[in-house]
Amino acid sequence: MWMLFQLVMMSDLMRAALPVSAVVNTYCRQQDGLLSSDEVTQIVSQLESELHHNCMSQSTEQTSRMLTSLRALGNAGLAASRTMPTVDRCARNDDVPTAVRVAAINAFRRFQCTDSIVRYYF
């Protein structure tokens, strides 16, 4: 995981966000839910930072990066569950494009079903 983390930090995370997030999900499942390793936390934080608190964007490029981040957070699953409040703000924000709101709702697909926010959508 450390080598993957170094590779991600040396390159543009958005170019590798989807496969990296899938690896994070697999890694955490194989490590019996190890969700708090420094590498996992930093990758998830980097993805969350693209959402700018509530998914308000100033450009088409920024919106595209948000969509990629939301899809990657959904791939990461439980590893990204700490981002739930931010993702929820994106899903509920009427001022963002519908595609962003749908991607935010889809990001919950691998989160814990016991969380009240996830139960709100599903």
C-alpha cells in the first residue's frame, strides 16, 4: 500500500482515482476493515478535498474532478465513510448539477447501511 500511496502522491490523483480507490477498498477488506492507515486516510482526504465542502464548482474542469472524486469515494467504500457528511452535503445541494448530486448518492453504495445518512437515500 505504501508504494501505491507514493505513486499517487507523485502523480495527479484524478488520473488514477478510480483504480486506486478500488485497490483501497480491496486492501481494507483484506485487512479486516483497517480503515485508518495513514496512506488510506491521506488518499481519502485528497479525494474529499476535491469536493470543496459542498460540491460548488467554478468551472467545468472542477465539476469533472468532483465527479471523479465522488465515484472514487464510492469505490473506496468503507474506507471513505468518514467523508459521509461532505458527500451528503453534495447530494442535498440544489445548486450543483444533477450529475454531481447523483454521483454523490451513488458514492454511498459501499458505505455502512446502518448509518442514518445512507438509510435516508436507500
